[in-house]
Amino acid sequence: MNRTLRTQRGIALVELALIMAFTVFLMLGVSFLLRGLWHAAVLHKAAHQAARIAAALPEEVFRNNNAATVIPEVARRVFMDVATEAGLEMVPTADRIMILCDQAACDNGVPQRVQVSVRLTFKDALFGGDLIRVTGLKPAIVINAIAVVPYVRE
């Protein structure tokens, strides 16, 4: 009887180890995916806010000779402010933020629509690379946030 009890304890320990390993792996993966979704939501909000502000600029700004540099700069600044204020840990660089007016550069006069698009590759930073060490995978989520807003006429 004692031998059977010890065998049962050993089996229970092995089962517990397998379940714990699976649970930890599952928790790491779910945490990574949820953080990626949160980043996507913040990026979409920041892109929409930047497009909304750019679409509300006065017509004189769009007719200005410097429109191709002024409008993207304003939109990028708004985007970065919103993303930083939300506490985004991975903020895209300025070259990843594209601002288009009617699918072209913002130098052709007053547009019908203003578009802000952002591309970010989200990687594991929370666990200090533990997700890579534990799983052997290098998880990355590519997030594309696009916001198109019609120009607001005065």
C-alpha cells in the first residue's frame, strides 16, 4: 500500500509540473497578445487624433508653399503626444508615420481627405526577452494603424 501511495505522489508531481509549465506558457502568450492589442488601440487612437487635427487646419496652411512639411510635422507631433501620453512603451519613429492628403503629399492645395498611417512592429519587451528564452520563439506583431478623416471646410 505504501508503495502505491508513493507512486501516486510521483505521478501527481509530474502532472503538476506539466500543468504549471503549460499554464506559465499560456499566461506569457496571452499577456503578449493583450499588450499587442492595447498598443494597436493606442496607435489607432493616435492616428485618428492626428488626422483629425490635420484635417481641421485652415485652408491657408494647405495653400502655403511649406504645406508639404508643415502639415506632416503638425500631425506627427500630435501623434507622438497622444502615444506618449497613453504610456505607449514602443513609440514608432517619425519616419514610420505617413501623412497623405488625397492619397498624395500634402502640397496640392486643399484636400478632400487627410490620411495618417503608422506601422509598428511590436516585440516582447515586458518580460526582458523571457518569452524568447522560454519558448524559443521571437514573437512580433506588425500593427498597421490607418485613419482617414474628411477635410473640415470653414
